[in-house]
Amino acid sequence: MPPAFPERAAWGTASSLRAWQQQALETYFRAGGGTGPRDFLAVATPGAGKTTFALRLARELLDRRVVVGVTVVCPTEHLKRQWAEAAGRVGIKLDPEFQNAQGRVGKDFHGIAVTYATVAARPALHRNRTEARKTLVIFDEVHHAGDGLSWGDAVREAFEPATRRLCLSGTPFRTDVNPIPFVQYEQGPDGVRRSRADYTYGYGPALADGVVRPVLFLAYAGEMRWRTRAGEELTATLGEPLTQDQMAQAWRAALDPKGDWIRQVLVAADKRLTELRRAIPDAGGLVIATDHEAARAYAALLRSVTGQGATVVLSDDPTASKKIKQFAASDDRWMVAVRMVSEGVDIPRLCVGVYATSTSTPLFFAQAIGRFVRARRRGETASVFLPSVPTLMSHAAEMEAERDHVLDRPLREDGLDDELLAEANRRRDNPDAAGEQFTFETVEASATFDRVLYDGGEFGLQATPGSAEEEEFLGIPGLLEPEQVSALLRKRQAEQLRARRKKKTGDPRDDGADDRTAAEDLHALRKELNSLVGAWNHRTGQPHGVIHAELRRICGGPAVAQASAEDVRRRIAKIREWAAKRRY
């Protein structure tokens, strides 16, 4: 038998492996007695290098003659070409232009790169190809194989005969209960079946290894005012507990290009990008938009803010892949896209993101944030700007959580699944139909810097855009180790509290020590309350905003962002009381 992992200079970028990739390969071959198991699920955080691992494994299986062909199945047309280019660098020739109509592949190719949609269109064709020779099938972001029962059935039919199947995912969870083909599920003590990964490399370990960047989430609240079709004007504040309908409409108003909220956030994001480019000269930014019309409008706003044009990538643009590739190789400042670059697309220089979309499922959020975390050298940081919406705040706080795909879970009585805001979460490539476009009109939308979320903690004091307090956080250096980020955030928050206390008391000798202690206590209490609210949400299905609103109604006091430590303690006691009553 050949040595486990011989070095081959011709393999290029795949010849030097990260520790986790080497460990995953060893795990694979141990499980199969030297030739590998038939099915293997590798879960690695976005940006960790799943492609390199998969291609190294493919090269090894080809060299051992375990397989003689390779098929890569991925979500998008752009990713087909990205896989083919990466495979070419390690001596594996994949045809990314394969179409169902042609049926056969040239003799010069080891195999093909296709989309899940292409396979679903003619599963019998792909089954015949798979049966014709010993084939390794690589499923990139395998959760897409569960996009509806018809897709799952097609993938099973096409690749059931495969000699080897390698499933890859950065986010192996879904918001439905459709099983993912070729993924193993195990029943836990609670009777619920969960996906079982053969190898897992999460965000936390990747951050500790310097494989990914630390991410700072800069949340912006603000006052929103809009007019309904009936002519009624409504007002709400992002960052405060709201009903589902209020949150959906306030969120929509915030993202409206005609309002000031998104413009103010884009200005702040561009300032942050300027700071990062002091240390990372080619650092780029990405705005993820809800639909095509918004994407074009955001690009126009960026031009007015920066004086430079932004690359706009739309899903129906035949030149989209070319634009992404050109942007990745340039030092241009901004790209605006709908969903073309939310998953899998490799642009390592992206360091600043604006989450300007109303899609809020955990899977989409994790994949979108994954575009900014790939580290090229130690110390690089990423910054993502987003609305102060409970769902997004929860996702941001759980960046290090490792999830499994769960089957058999009960659906909520109110019809909601993992999505807090049904209207806000509708996935659109285009704006609402003409008959609906006058049902909502933004009257006013202004932004307020709310807080920074980092490593499960919250930092900062509410401040107006352009204030010295906001500038303190926008000006954090671009090259810092993770622990340095935490220390600097704590220091700057303490300094802001001290300055506010001096201004309030008028005593220049007041060093604010009491406030620093109080701030640390309040931060811990808010974190505990948010954790309890999250647990109650999972137990009851009630949206976070509804839970906060009910606690505020019962216990009194202002919104959580302005609440005192005593206010928060009362709410913690009340939600613990609810939990105790439910338990017994």
C-alpha cells in the first residue's frame, strides 16, 4: 500500500495542509481501512479550507485507484468554475461547462462540476455516468441536497451507485425537517434524530488556530416611521422589543434606500474600511442586499459616499462570475450583491460587510458571515454592520456554536419555524410585485450606533452616527489578535463610561471606577437575560421581541439597551419564575 499522504510538488496549494485538514484525512482513511469509508461528512466553518481538504482527498483516492472519476456538485454556477480552477491546480481536470444535453465528458477530464439544479433536472443521466466508472462524488454545502423532497430524491437516485461520497458543509443545519441525502442521523436520548458528522472543525477552534478572523458585529438601532396603504403613519425603534409585524416593517424601513438609516450605516462601514486599509491595503467591503432594485440603489449610495463606483453582482447577470473574479483580484473598495456571494465564493480580501438583507435564517446568516472570516495572516479582523434586530443579534452571539441538522422536531403552533419574521425573511431576487409596492412607504429612517458584539459579549453605548463614541469603535486597528480585540473593546467602553460620568458630575477627578464595575455587572446581567430569553424562545416558540416586551410590561423599566442593572435583575427573576412553573 502506498504511504498515507505522500508529498507531491505538482499538487500546488493542496500539498501543504493545515492541521485540521491533515487530521480529517487521517480520520477518513482510518475509518475505511486504508481506502476510506463510502460516506463521510466533514463539517468545517466557512473559510477554513474545505475545498483544499476535499481535493487532497480526491487526489489520494485517484492515485490509489479507489476511484477513477470525480463529480463535484455545488449550489451555484460560479462555484462550479471555482471548483474546477482549484482542482486544476492539483492536477484534477473537471469540466465546469458540462450540460445535461451533452451527456458525455471529454477523455481529457477526470470528471465534472455541476449544480444541484442540473442534477435534479436529469437524475437518471447522472446515475448512468456514476455507474459507468468508479466515482467519487463531492457534495459542496450538502444541505442544498435537501432543498425540497424532489431535490433530495434526485440526488439519491443520481449518486446512490457512487463508489465514494464526500459531503461537505460549513452549516449542516436546515430550517426544515427534510433529511439530507447520504448524511447519517442518530437518535438521541430525547428521541430526536440529529445529523452525525464524521469530522467537525468549528469556528472557535479555527479562530484559536488563526485560520479565521475574529468578527466584530457593529449593530445599529434607530427611529423608523412609515406609512401604510391606508395612510396611517406608524413609528417604531429598532433595538427595542417589538411585535413581529412592527419588527418586520421597521426592519424594512431601515433597509429602504430612500431612508437615512442605510446611508448612515454605509458611511460608517466605509469609515471602518478606510481604517482597515491602513493595515490591510487591499481590504474590500461587501453589501448583501435583499433584491436587485435595492442592490443598485445601495451601489448609487456608495458612489455618493465614496466617490467611487461599486461592483454590482446580480443572480441573473451572465457576467456575474467574471465580475466576482475581477473584484477578488482588484483592490476596489466595494461590491454589492443579492445572494450570489453569500455562500462558498472565495474573496479572501473581504474584511467589511453590511448585512442589508431581510433574510435571517441561521444557515443564511452563517454562510453570509463566512465570506468575511477567511484569514490570510494572523491579526486580521473582520467587521460586519447589521440592524439591531433580535434574530440577528442572537445569530451573532452564537457564532461559535456548532449545530447539527435536527429531524423530528415539533413545528410551532403559530406556524413559525426558525424564522422570527415571516415577511422579512421572504427570499426575493426582485422587489414586491407592482400590486403590492404601494402598501408601504418609508417616511423617515435614522440610525443610532447601538453596540459592538464580539465573542458573545456586548460593548458600547448608544450614540449618534459621527459621534466621538462611535468613532472610537470604528477606529479599532485592523491587525489585532482575538484577545487584544476583547481587551481593547473593554478599555474603550470603560473610557466612554468615565467620560460620561465626568460630564454628568462635573468633577474632573472622578475616574469612573464605580461606573466601570457597574458596566461590567450590567454587561453580564444583559448577557444572562438574553441567554434566558433565547432558551425560552426555543422552549415556547415565542419571538425574542415578544418575550422582552412581556418582561418589560410586567417588570417595568425601559428597553434593555437603556435598562438599569436592577431592571434587568427583575426580568431575570421573572423569566426564571416562568421556567420553574413550566418545569413543574
